[in-house]
Amino acid sequence: DIQLTQSPSFLSASVGDRVTITCRASQGISSSLAWCQQKPGKAPKLLIYAASTLQSGVPSRFSGSGSGTEFTLTISSLQPEDFATYYCQQLNSYPLTFGGGTKVEIK
Amino acid sequence: EVQLVESGGGLVQPGGSLRLSCAASGFTFNDHYMDWIRQAPGKGLEWVARSRNKANSYSTEYAASVKGRFTISRDDSKNSLYLQMNSLKTEDTAVYYCARSIPGRSFDHWGQGTLVTVSS
């Protein structure tokens, strides 16, 4: 199975901050990585797929990069509605797996 | 508008069975792969099972943790996805989400989830 390790697992930041979350895969997965956002009590929401393609309707302050084993999700200027938990997910092979999550909280 | 509505969750004893349903609307259901993903209380996301579309012979994939106990199925005439869960264990306690998936694009729409509690 492909393991995804996210760092940090917890992040405290202020509105307007630039935030970067890293996801490392235990083996190469090309660009077969997605990022989703989950708010408490809600279903996850797809943000980015194919490592760097923004899902329709997602604000442009979100961006993704990387390939192979190292990937990043960047929020260029954190907004109040961005405080949530973020997960990476690999689509390269079965079983499909998720990272452990990064909780972004208000500083 | 794409909508996915899960139902069928509840409290069940260890060793018991439960069948979850997901009613889909707002898109051409039979064109799409569909998945079940779960989230144990306070924990992260875990992919459970996939049903490919008719063009791919409705083939299926399962996580090792549920293989042999859970069965994913679909009825395209009813725009519905199902998850038959047998031999349930306490560790199967979770919110179960159905999700539409597009190969290479991940899960682009999710339902609101249904809670399954396995406890004596």
C-alpha cells in the first residue's frame, strides 16, 4: 500500500498568512494526487486534483505542486473560511489512501 | 446540481449486518465510478470500496480491511449505490460517505454521510 505522510499535522496561522502543507508518498505516484478540505461535521470538498489542477469553483488562493513522492498545498492568503482540516489522497494504485490530515487553526 | 444522499446507517451489534444506500441525482449516474469512504469518530478518511461504471463492467475494488465482508453494488435504473456490510466489527464504526469519482480527478462530489455504530 502507498502511505501518505502529511506535515505538519497541526498548524496555527493568522488570517492573511501564507500556508504550506506537505504530503510525502512512500513510493512514486507521478501526479496522481488530490487535496480536499473538510470542515467540522461536513463532508470533504475537493480542492485540487492531478497534483496542481484547481477544481472548478475553488478560489485561486489555493494551489498545488509536486510530482513523484513530494507534494505541497499552498494557501496564498489564509481566509477565515479556510480554517479546516486538509487531506491529501493518492489515486495511483489500490487501495486508494489518504494522508493523516493537517488541521489549520486560528492563531 | 449533483446530489448524493446516504441512508441506512444506525446501531448494530458486532457480527451483524447493515445495508447502506446512496441516492444520486443531477448527473448521469451510469457514466460514473462511485465510491464509499468512511471516517471513524475523530479520525481521518479511509477509502472503503469502488464500483466502476457499466463501460468498465461494473468491476469493483475493496480495501483489505473490508474485503470479504462488504459488497458494493449499484442499480443504474434507480441511480443508486449500495454497500452491504456483513460480519460488522466495532472498528467499522464510522460515518460512511458515498462519493462520485472521476478517474484521475478523485472524489468530486460527496454525500453528507450516514453514521454506522457497531456496539453491543
